[in-house]
Amino acid sequence: MTFQVFLSEKAQQDLDAIPTKQAEQILVDCRRLADDPIPDGKRVKKLQGFKDALYRLRAGDYRVVFRRTGTRIDIVRVLSKGDFQRAY
């Protein structure tokens, strides 16, 4: 099953603020979600304590927060590790 990956406006703003080389690697990792978005406990984990099912993808020093609905994956935010820990 292949999923479609969409960036929210806020996630695009987050990516624009990240250095180009790192942003490209994050986008590669996000594209991989289209093939396998299932939490494995290492790179992808389900976030606890949220009404909507939110997941995080570890991409180097950054964390990608996403929501999975049917065959659609919405990238909600792309945050540095420190910002992610404060926000989530």
C-alpha cells in the first residue's frame, strides 16, 4: 500500500528555516513514509496523550510530526530536537 505525503503550510515554513542540505535529507525521509509509515519504535513512534493520532519521525537532529489518515500522511511540523521536546 502506498501513501500520499502532504506538507502543511507550517511544516513548509519550518523546512524553509532549516539549512538546505538538512532540509533535503528530511524530505527524503518524509518520502520514505509513503512506503512504510508504521511505527517501528526506533525512527517512527506514536506520540502519547493526543486526541488525534500523531506520530514522530526521527530525521537526524530534527523531528517530523505527522498524522496518518487512511492513505494520506500529513506532515504537521518539522522541529529541531530541542523544540520538539518543548512542544510535544
